[in-house]
Amino acid sequence: MNDNLFIVVFAAAIYYGTPLVFAALGEILAERSGVINLGVEGMMLLGAVGACWVATSIDGPAGVVLPIAVVAAMLFAAAGALIHAFLTITLRVNQIISGLALTIFAGVAGVSSYLAGLWDLGQAPVANQFGKMDLLGWGDLPVLGPILFNQTLLTYLSWLLVVLTSIYIFRTRWGLQLRAVGESPQTADSVGVAVQRSRYLHVLAGGAFAGIAGACFSLSILPTWQNGMTLGQGWIALALVIFGFWRPDLMLVGAYLFGGLSSLRYTLQARGVEIPQLFLDSLPYVMTIVVLVVVSNSAARRQLGAPAALGKPYEREER
Amino acid sequence: MRSTFSGFRLEPRSHLPRLINWTVPIGSFFAALFAGALLLLMTGQNPISVYQRILERAFLDAGSLSGTLVAATPLLFTGLCAAVAFRVGFFNIGGEGQFYVGAIFSSGIALALGRDAQVWIAIPAMIIAGALGGALWGAIPGFLRAYLRTNEIITSLMLNYIAGVISVYLIFESSSFWRDLEGTGKMFPKGKVIPPVAFWPEYGIGSLVVPFGFLLGIATAAWIAVLQRRTRFGYEMRVVGGAPTTARYAGMRPGRVIVAVAAVSGALAGLGGAASVGNFRHILDPKGMQQSGFGYAGIVVAALARLNPVAVIFVSIIIGGITNAGYALQGPDFPSGLVGILEGLILFCTLGGEVLMRYRVVRTRGVSSNVAGAQ
């Protein structure tokens, strides 16, 4: 039963889609406040190196080490986000180039690899890992059990965060303020919302989420350190935000679609299915472009989509 | 009501000092070195000795400047690639992939022409093939942006990964025309060496070795400067970049201009790929190209040059020096990752410096401005 190809592919889609969920969820928060952060890839690597460092250097039971590692991942990545926040919100520089700078600074040839070299990471798999576990006792359910309820704690955490973030954005007063800041900062300011503070907080939260996404790689998927181990997933997360029309629920669907595409090379190869490597390796990237084209066109037609003030710095007028 | 984070605000300067063209890049560069030094200090390294070794390996040691030009040549082209596109507000992050495709095309044509080709055919053919490959790859995000309203940043980035997968496939996962299937190539996958007639020349000036590709890059930069300032196409680029609506009212076709800019930008990165094959690697080397990341570094070059094509020439030598030192100094006592750190910091500081030149920083007096804001 558990060997059924259908089940294997779907379970892998969720497993490999989980970092995408965290990263895209964080980016949704940042972009809802009006700030694009192209540094996701770099922040994920910062989170991955932070988590790997803690998991390698602290001995102890998994229940102690792993939470500390995840918190470290969040702090590392949020520190990267803080640079972007300061430059784009306080100094009002171009958000696109600042985000790129963050990815270059933190990315494969930057701080993350520097720190990994300094701490001598990647020699062996980390001792404490997030393994698959049947948290709710529903793992024996037919079909759904192995797909949904035999995942890692990180996946369960991502579901919780998707639900909480959805409620936060659409059902709370703070969420309303957040959307106002992203749509029309002038209006938000005039009714007493602190625009700059809101943007700082959501860019930092976005960074922390990207950090957890990185921890998924260094504590579960690989689970060790490799320079540039996120392999462009941060950029796919950026595309998922557009794919999901800046909504957590739609984004989740897209993340699992792309998780499935990224995992096909492992799942199909393990079962000896003959599909050219070239095709499987490029599939997630090709599909990102295809999906983006389709979504961008329909979004333009139906007036759906991006927060109106996305990418625009807010300059308070003098009174 | 008070804003929590700002103890100061930025006021536009009424008068922009002309020196901005020099002070921002130079100031940013040193600010970045300073920030990098702090990071080195915090992590227990000695910044002075690290910087001293970079300076020696980049510019001062015997033969180091020739090595710097080897890194500066591809950076010159990818820097031009980013500078041309960013100036029009087209954020082509795809220089990396366009560079790979240029390398694939130019090595392909060199191999196809074989060892009996004339030099004056082989080298121009490589130049044209490289530019063509880059232009085709670069035109895709341009077309998608212009006619299907798709964000060019993500599409051009995805195309980098796709080009990377294709080049790895050609050498490591197939028996392609590019792969060396004789001798050790059977055991260890590697690219077929292009025939010696297709090797690009190098010119010795004293002890300095100047690659032909670098000279081609200088000529290209000059041509881009003329194109931008003296031609109709350059004028259209400026208008489309500054005011798309105005461009449409003036009878221009912004879509066509964007596709053309994207293709030119891609062609420049593709030329870089051709120069890399012709002058230095002489094979299609996917892993080597991916490790270098010249396409991404080109964005740093362009930003530090303030998108000015002639300034790109000089900046490519500086960034090329850092890159060259990074290769040369790889080892246990030299931190890896320092090149990216410095590049990222240079980009951050250039952005920040730009703002500080355009605006004056005015301290807000806590209470009075809060009262004013509350009205």
C-alpha cells in the first residue's frame, strides 16, 4: 500500500514542498506590507547554516536541540532581512537591487558559505534531524495516512502557520492594517497606522520564515551543509507568491505542485522509471515560467493581484 | 502618532553635486571594505592581512594583473549586460544563463568548424555565435515581459537554472557533440577542447598579458556608449525607460524596444561566454562556469559603475581583481565566501551611498516633529 507510486509522489510533494511553503508565506507577509524582498534565496541559506551550526555544535536530546536550531535559523535569516529593511524602508533604495544584493551577500559565494567554512560544517549529517513522524496517530489511514500524516514536524508547523497567517491577514485588525499599508500607505498613515514599523516587522517576519525554510534543508532534506544547497528554491518561492495571488491558501497548492515536480527525479529514479535527466532537472524551472506567464496574464485581465504600493517606498509628506 | 524607527529624515537636495559620479562609487567601495573588515574581525580573522593578500594577489604580485584580466574579461561583458538592461528598467538577472548559452553556442561552432578552419573565420564565427546564443536566451524574458506582462526578474532567473541544467547535461549526462569521449574523457566527463585555430589571441605588453576578449569588451563598451547617446535606438531606450506612457504617445513601441534591449543585453553576456571559451577555458566547462557566477557578479559591476558602460571597464578590473584573489587564495587560512560578501556589501553600500548623495540627512527633533505629525 505504502509503495503505491501515487502515494509516494504525493507524500514527496508535501515533503519537498514544505520549505517552499515557509519561504513563500514569509514573502507574502513582506509583500503585503509593500516590500519585495528578492533576498529569499540568500536568507534561506542563512537559516540553513544557522540551523546546521546549532545542530552540529550542541549535544543533547532532539527535543532541546531542534527547537534551538530552528530559532537560530529564524534569527540568522531575520538579520539578513534587517539589512534589506533598513535600506528599503528607511533609506528608500531600489527594492529589487537591494534584494539581489542580499542574495549575493548571503548566498552561495557569500556569508552562508563563509560561516559554514569557518564552523567546518558539512562533514557529516547532523545528529539531530527532523524525521517523519506520525504525530496524530492517523498514519494508518488508507491513502491519506501516508501522504498527509507521515510527515516531519516542520510540515505540521507549516500547516499551522499557513492557517494562522491566513487568519491574521484576512480576519484580524492587524491584518487589515497590514493590507492597508501595502495598498495605500498614505491612507493607512492618515488613520494612525505606523507604516514604517509595520513594514519593518513584516519584512523581518518574512526573513524568519525564510530561515525555517532553510532549516528544512539542513535539518531534514539533506540533512547536512552544502554550499548553495537550496538550489534556487528561494526564487521559486517568489514565483509562488504571484502564483497564489498573495494568498497563503492558494500558495500552499502551488508549493506542493512544485515540491512534487522537484521530487520527481528522486521518486521516479528510485523506481527505475526511464525519463531523461535533462527533462526532470529542468522541469521545476520551466514550469515556474509557464505558470507565471499564465497567472500574470489572467491576473492582469481580472484585476487580481499585487498590493498597489508593492515596491514603492513610502515618503511621509510634511505637514 | 510617531514613527518608531526614524530619528532622522531624508530631504532631497536642491543641488546635485557633479562629483556624485566619483564620490558615490569610491565612497561605497571603501565603506564596503570597512563593513567587510568588521565582519572579518567579528569572526576572528585579521582584516588587514586578508586585505593585504587580496591586494597583492589581485594587482601587485608578478603576473597578478594578467590573472585579474582573466576574471575581468567575462565581468566586463556581464557588467555591460546588466548596465544596458537596468538603465531601461528591465531587470535582467539572466546574465548568468545568457553567458552559459553563449559559451555553448561559441564552443559548438568552434568544434563544428574543426581544425582546418581559417583563424579569421573561426574567431568571428565564435563571436557571432556567442552573441546570438545570448541574445536568443535573453530575448525570452524580454518577450514575456513586453507581450505577456510576466515579471522578467523571475523568468530570467529560472532561465539561468535551465541553461545550467542544459550545459551540465551536455557534458555529464549525455554523449553530446561537446563532450570529450576519447582518452580520459571516457572516465571523467569533460568538454572537448576546441581546435587551436579557434583559440583567441593574447597580447603581451611588457609582463602584462592582455586577452583579445578584454579588448573586444572595451570596444563593445564604447559601442554601447555611442548607441545609448547618439542613436535613435538609444533615445527610444531612454524614453521607454523613463516614461513608458510618453513613449507610447510619441509613437514608439515600448514592447519592441524592451525585446530589443533584452536581446542586446543577452548578446553582451553571450559574448562574455564566447570570450571565456575562446580566451581561457577552450572547452565547455559547466561546473567551472557555475562556480564563477560571472553573470550575478556583473550586476555588482553595473551598479558600482552607475550603469555607465565606459565606467564598467574600470569597475570590471576592480571586481575582477577581488575575484582573481578569491581563486588564488583558496585554502585553509583564507575564508571562502569572502568574494560574495564583498560583492554584496559593495552593492549595499552603493545603494545607500546613492541615497545619501541625493538627500540630506536631517535630524528630527523628537517632540516637535511628533506634534507636527499628529495634527
